[in-house]
Amino acid sequence: MKQLLFMIITFLLIGCGTTETDKTQQPPANQNTPVSGAGNNTEANSSTPPAQENNTSDQKNIYTCTNTLDSENSFNDAFIQNSSSDTEWSVSKYNKLKVGDIETAFNTARAKDPTVTLPMTLPPQNIWDSYSSSEKILYLVNKERCDRGLRPYEGIDPKIENETSSYADYLKNHPDQYAAKPHEADGRTPWQRMAQDAGVIVNSNADFFQYGENIASLSVGSSGNDFPIIYESEAKSVYGWMYQDKGEGYGHRNFLLAKGLVENSGLENMEGLIGVGKVTRQYRDGGFFWTQAIIVMDGFDPRSNWDNDLADTIRVDLYR
């Protein structure tokens, strides 16, 4: 008997408990001069960036994102201004994915986004497979930023990583509280958790910007006798936050593409730290076997006195 698989994806806004089902959107902008003014396209067109093949390591090169505060300030998100529609994830949701599959999904969405003209390019497969969940999300977010003329987030901070991991674990173990108040399931706001668990103090060691929290929940149900596997939940989460966010007022996208971070810490032309927590929950319900992945991403804008000027920051290279 053929096994039935089905996926439910929800995305939760910064500091908000609303949910949304699976959707998608977006194309790339010039690295230093984002494009504006294109209309709300609902079909892919001939300008769709080519999907990247599963290249070997000698076919992809590391590069430095050269964006500056000046180039960043010229960015206007025409995608949001045009109230662009979501774009569905265009490759299999259930099979194991290669980097070329992920590139194809992102590039299909990017072709409908007037703010980007460059193709999504992932690292070689062996490098991608070696990344942690946090490194995969940082890479994808920074590619989305750099390809639109925005400075990349500098990296992953271990303190924020521990805070988000703890909260993701709490959500896993308290599903009822998660469903009722996803961002405040433990009785605290995201900003309280960052302050109390990671020591982020605005106007002391952190500058204020649109810092906060994105949460994604991906669930796969199976009519078989085994718990299904969710492949590349990190890529699907970033894709959803970027290209399936119209129903949430584009709040997730705004968070990922935030600009105006104060250039006062770490490396030049990079600013902002994130942390990512990921957990997996397996359970039976309604006669089906379910696997749920919960991903929590928090971020903030550090000052130069944060953690010895970012001495412990984890960074990732960008590839083209």
C-alpha cells in the first residue's frame, strides 16, 4: 500500500503568536545596487536565474560581500511595497535534497522578486553537509542580504545560540503552551529571554534595531509505520520567512532584511549577531506518525563591548 505523506509549515512572527500555512516568494538584487519598481509577478518568467548544479568544490569560489552602510541605505523592499504574493516551494518537500535542489527553489522565488537579480548559490555539497543548523541559516540569510546590497550579519553568537536552543527545547516539551503563545510559552518575551539568558542589554552592550525572534514549525505526517524525515528544515524555514510571509505582513522578511544596524562592533561592513535553536519532536496523532521540526532564530545589534568584541563569533563564508 502506498504511503501517504503530507507537510504542514507554520511561521511565527517576531513577538507575535499568529501562524500561517506554507507559501513562498522572491528573486535577487544587484550586490551593491538593489533594483526597485517591478510589479507583482505571479508566474515565473524567462529571466528566472538558472538553477545551480551540484557543483564540486573547485567550481564555487568564496567571496567577500563588499556592501557598506551607504549601499545598504539605498535598499527599498519593492517586494513588500508591491504586496507581492507568496511562492510555493518548487521542489520535492519529502525527498533528500541536494544543494542544487535548494538553489532551484530559492531561484524560482527570486525570479518573482524585483529586489534581487543574482542567483542563490550554496557552498559545495560537502561543505553544506558539514554545516550546523545555525550555519545553514546564517549562510542563507546572509546570501539574501548580500545579494540585495545589505551588509551581512556578522555571525552566530554562542550566548544567543544557547538561549534559542533552550527555548526551542522548551517549546518541544510544552506543545500546548507553544500552541497558545509561541513567543511567550515560558512566560517571557523574546527580549526578556535575550536579556536574562544571554545578557543582551539595549543601550549598554547592544543597540536597538528590529531585533527579535522568528520561529518556524515544520511537520510531516505519514500513514506508514515509521516517523518521516524532514529534510533541510533550515532552508525551508528561511525560504518561508522570505517568500511565504505575506499573511504575516512580511514581518519575518523585514527581520531578515533589517538595515541601519550601527557599525560599531566586530569586522567592517558586517553587523548583527544571531543564534538558532532547532529541535525535533516525534509523536503519533490521529493514526498518523508525525515528525515536527521547530526552529527559533533570535538576533540583535551588538556594541563594541559585547563579549570582547565578538571574539567567540562563528562566521560562514559566502560562495558564488
